[in-house]
Amino acid sequence: MTKEKALARFGPYRILGRLGTGGMCHVFRARHDEGTFDVALKMLREDRREDEQIRDLFVTEADVSLLLEHPNLVRTYDSGEVDGRYYIAMELMEGGALDDLMKAFKKREIELPLDFAMFVITEVLEGLQALHTATGQTGRPLGLIHRDVTPQNIFLSFDGRVILGDFGVALIQAYGDTDPGQVLGKLGYLAPEMVAMEEVDHRADVFSAGVVLWEMVTEQRLYVGEHEDDVLADIVDGRVTRPRSVRPSLSRETENAVLTALARKPKERYESAEAMIYALDGLWSTKLGCPAAVSATLAAMWPEEAAQWRKRR
């Protein structure tokens, strides 16, 4: 950014740099006039603010994230509207997405350690359990479902945290579902009932977490196909390759845990994210799967970025 742009303002925020751009939003590093630390300022793109569905998704994300307080869920500090542009001020995560880390491992032809994968998915499940059991200010259950649990939405920080973010397509049962004819979320991580337009509950997120775990332990995509219809058919029919056929060193107990999360029928999966955590307990070493391991792994994969982070601390 030029110096002039680096000093640009947005309401009470000073824009310090661009972090990224997606289909819905621009994300900037920023600092509130009264703040003492930088935040990730997520702004709805100007060319998308007239799209009612996109705008509603963005506002839903703001409303949902402000209700949540858990170490494995991205923290939101502020949200609102400035001159017709919606924004969310969120915790600035210094590190990278799980998707980027998995690609880095694959590029270096290094096998992702099982204990590391188990720790990451357990932390994600801790966040999902908090999300699924969240209540409003009156104590009323909100019935939240994330619906977009993917490696792109799981962030690993240089200080060793695992954080689930992006509540843009979260479903709030307490306030009414979205259009039942809509399928939201990333195709390869959707639960069969979501694709088949059946009733959806929190076990759809358990399925998505199972897909992420399958992909971490096999270092492959679970659902791939030449055409989107082929992928949809595989998901609806519940076709899942046994992970031991890809990574024979996996124990049968670990494989069974993954396959239980990926059961076609919700009633055959773990009944909750917490139940899956208990099922995985004992299948991995907490000495090798821990915050220190995450921190060390990220520093090894992205040394320059890690060094810059240490300087800013």
C-alpha cells in the first residue's frame, strides 16, 4: 500500500494494510482510534452490498459472532455500518489457514503427523461444541450450525491456537432457517442431508469435521470428480473411501472414528462434537499434538512470517 492508503480511514478505524479479498469481502489490518492492538477489519465489498442475500449473510455473521466467546472461535469486537458499508472488526489471526498448511506439507512431501491432525480437529470440535450449545442473553438456545467447516475456515496461529472462523453461512434455528431450497457452504464439505435438502442439525458440522480429518490423515481430497454432479452423487450416496486404504499406518480405531463421523445418516454419526472428542481421546499423543507443536510447525513452514510476528509482539 502507498503511504496515503496506509493512513486511510474507515469510520473510527485507521487502515494499516490489506490482508486479503474474497468473493464477499475485503479484509484489512486496522486499528480503532481508542484501541491498543490491530484487528482484522472485514468490509462487505461495494459491488456486493446491493445483493440482498450476500448482505444478509454478512449481517448474520456479524450477529452470530458477537454472541460467541470461546478460545477456538474467532473473536468479534465490533460490527456496524459506515456510509452504507457493513463491517466486522475481528481478532487478527497471525498465522495461516489449515488449507495453506496442508498444501505446504504436500509441496515439501512431508507427511502431516497424525497427532498434529488429531489435535487440530479436537480443537475445532471444541469450538463447534461451544457454537452448538450457545445461548442468547436470555439463556435461550440459539441452535447454531456453522455449515462451513473447511480447511479454509480453520486458522492456526503462531502462538499455537486453532481457531474456527467465518460464520457467514451459520444457521440460526432460533430465528428461522434460510430458504430450504438453498445449499450454502463449500461443496466437498457438505453433509449428505444438506445436499439432499433434508432436515439439518448440528451433526452436519460433525460430518464436515470428519471430512477435514479424513483429508488431514490421507493428504487427499475426499470428494473429487470431473463434474459437480458426480461429487454431489458421491456425497448423497455416502461414498467414503476407507482412510487406511490411503494411509495403511492408521490404526483401525482411528479409521473407525473417522468413518463414524462420515456416516451417511446423522443418527449413525457422533451425537455431538463433544462425543467425537471423547471418541478420539486416547488415539493420539498430546505431547506431539499441542499448541507448542502448532507454533513450532508454523515457524518451520513460514519462518519469515513467524519472525515478523515475533517482532510485533
